[in-house]
Amino acid sequence: MGALVSANSTPGDQNPDSGIVSIRFNGEGGSFQNNVTFRLVGDSYISLASPNLSVLVGSKEKFAMPIEFVNFAEPPTNIVLDGDPLPIAVEQDEVGNYYIAVTDDTPKPETITKFFEEIPYTVSAASGDETVEARFTVLKCYEGLLADFLGKENAIMAYKNEEGEMPVTQVGFQLGLWNKEMGRLELIAPTAMEIAYEDKEGIYELIGLSYEHNPDLSTSEHTVYSFTAEKSLPSPDKVEGTISYSSQTGDMRLENEGAVYLIPDLLTYASDLEQ
């Protein structure tokens, strides 16, 4: 006589690691019961400490994230990391704990165009005849200062709106600083900003372009400045200029610049041509 006994488990949940099966026999001379304790093992899976492994670009340092091979009957074999070529490996510490290690090998750029670069990765390992895998992202982090046109084109309006007023262009500035204790890049609002705008033809001076800090729109993550032209720019083409900005944080001074366009007043330009 036999019996099939099973138990359900959910990967990642707190499942019991043991169970008891009671076997009872009743006969003429009485009864007998024996309790047998079994180890409960669910499906094998890979547990990562975080979906992202952050790396500070230009640091040349090594960054690690714990990884656990759960419910593997034997130590994992054929561990494979699949993604873009990086100095990355699965290693073990002195007590046998596994971790994924990445060493930064990217030169630090003089200026930045983004705070983050995502590199998707897959880690897989063999558990007996089965292969299990997990996905994570190597997050390259760039310290620096960036202008954010709040989801709009890098442009400043240089024409009157329907109300006959010169519209205000809001530009947010963000500072990305590495938090060594937390192992991540934090985005904060810079203070003590210095800003300059210019174009080759000096159009910004002719239209009276000005800017000022807007504390009402600024947040803990953005320092917002309001840009306004005093006069319209009658022209068939937008004018390319450069916005330069810098901020001091502690002993570190961060600088950056980028292209910004003055958007002309096409209606006034067309009217002037007709006359």
C-alpha cells in the first residue's frame, strides 16, 4: 500500500521548510503511530537583493549585489551572466555567500547628457537538470548637473501668445550626486546656480531675454528658472544658442552646457514680408 503526499509552495514567499506525515496503524492488539518529518523543498529560483545594480561611472570601483540560489539541492553549476560586455561576474565571499560584482571601467565624461544608462542582464544557473534564471539591470550612474525642460523641447518661446503676452519658459535644473552609503545616485535640486545664455548673432540681447529663479515651481528635485523674452523675434527660422550653467556643492563644482533654440514669431515675420 502506498500514498502520494504533496505540498504547494510559491517562489519568493515564506514557505515552511519542513512537514510532518503521521502514519497510524490500527490492529487487534491496539494502534501504532509514527510521525515522519520531511524537508520541504519548493521549486528552485534565483533571488536578487534588488532589481538594479548601480555603478558610479568614472569611479573605477567595484560594486556588488547579493544573489541567492534558493531551493537548489546542490550548489549551482553553469552560472552564466548574459548581457552587454562588462567586467561582471558572480563571486563568493569567505563564508560562501554569492554576489554579483561589477567593476566600473567607463571613463568619466567632462559633461553629461543623462543621469542613468540601463544595461539589462540575465543570470542563470543549473539546478540538477533544470536551468533557472533571473533578470536585473546594471545601472550606470553619471554624477553631474542637467537642465530639464520639463518634458518639452529645448526651446525658449520668443513670440507673443494669444493674449498678446510673451510666454514664460520654465527650465528645471537637477543635480545627480552619488550616495556612497546607499550605493545609488540621488537627484536633488542644486543651489547657488550660475546661468548664462548666448547665441552667435547676439539675438538674445536684441529680444531682451532674461531669466530668474522661480521658488514657487522649484521642488526638492528641481531648481526652476523662468526664461522670458521682452520682444518677439520675427524670423523664418529658430535660432540656436547655448545655455551654460554651474553649481557648487561642497568642494565640488559641477558645470554643463547644452543647445537651446529661440522659437521665432512666424506670423509677424510673414506680415512684415507682405508689407
